[in-house]
Amino acid sequence: MLRRERSQNPDPTKQNKQNKDNNTRELFGNIRALEGEENNRKFTLSFSSEEPYTRWFGPEILDHAEGAIDLSRLSEMGVVLFNHDRDKVMGKITRTWIEDNRGCAEIEFDTDERAEVIRQKVASGTLKGVSVGYSVDSWEEVMPGKVSTDGRFTGPCSIARKWTPLEISIVSVPADASVGVGRELETEQESVDMMETLLRLTTYNKNLMEVKR
């Protein structure tokens, strides 16, 4: 089940920081050791689903239909982090796929001491959280009472129609949106994020006014 984070301040001037910190989702209790592995270094997990996720602008949905997700980054150079810390690489991602509208991956922990500590905690069930950091390239905004173009979702909601998972983390506790714990997007993305946020807010308000009329 997805752990949701909520922000109570829909201020577009602050949304750039929220974009940087909040493009993460947590799932719990879904890491399984790969059967037949003698050293139990390999695990399978799910890192995303289509369950609505509450943002400051309303429910957000990650589309898992064919062609919606770009898995190339995870497949080509994906690593497993701990708590989104880029200096704490725990292992590698060996395979990614989509199954039953969920993003799935096979991971393999490294053999160094730090990675082994986390591997043991995952194997024992102490650590159960998985978090994905992602960027969105294309949105569909669905107004209240309206249905999405594919007929699968009812508004209000914002649907990520084209998105890219950037990293997978084993997490100890869910990120707290109010204190900014989570993935940070690259600095050069900040101005782009702000313009995208302002444009989406303007479009949303315009569409909402038309619905009220």
C-alpha cells in the first residue's frame, strides 16, 4: 500500500521546492528474496503503482499503461540507494518490468559491509520500505466529475502520462514533506520546475472556472 504525503500549502512560489523534495513514493512490505539464491543477495520488489497519491494540487496518478514509463535509466545504470542518499549505494538493479499495473525490479545487494547491514535488515523484515524517485514529462489534467481520455480514471486528478523512474531506495521511514526529506532534482531543473508548476496551476484554475460556469 502506498504511503501518502500531504502538503497543506498550495503556494505556487513554494512548489519548486516541493517538486524537488516530493517526487517520491513509498511502498511497504513488498520486498521478497529471490528463490534459489544461496547467498540471498537478490530480491524482487515493486516500486510504483497507479494508486492515487495526494499532492498539494490534488490526487496524482502514475500511468502504467504501455509506453507510459521509461525504464531505460533504471535498466541501464540503475542503482539501489538507502534513504535516497546518493553516497549510500547498496547495490544494483538487474532487471525492470511492468506487471499488473505496477513497476517491478530485481535488485542485487553489494558485498561491502554497509550494504550487507542493509541486506540483512531487508532479509529479516526490519526494513520493508521501497521508495522511487521520478520525473514527469507529460501530464493529463482531469477536472472534477470528468473522465480521463482512456476512460480509466475519474477526476479530479493529475495523471503522469509520460514519466521516468530515476532511482530506487530502501527506506527506513517515509519522507516528511514538511521538512523536505526526499530526492533532490538537479539544480539546473529548478527554473523548469517553477515554470511548469505555474503553467499547471494557471491551467487548473482556468479549467475549474469553466466547470463552475
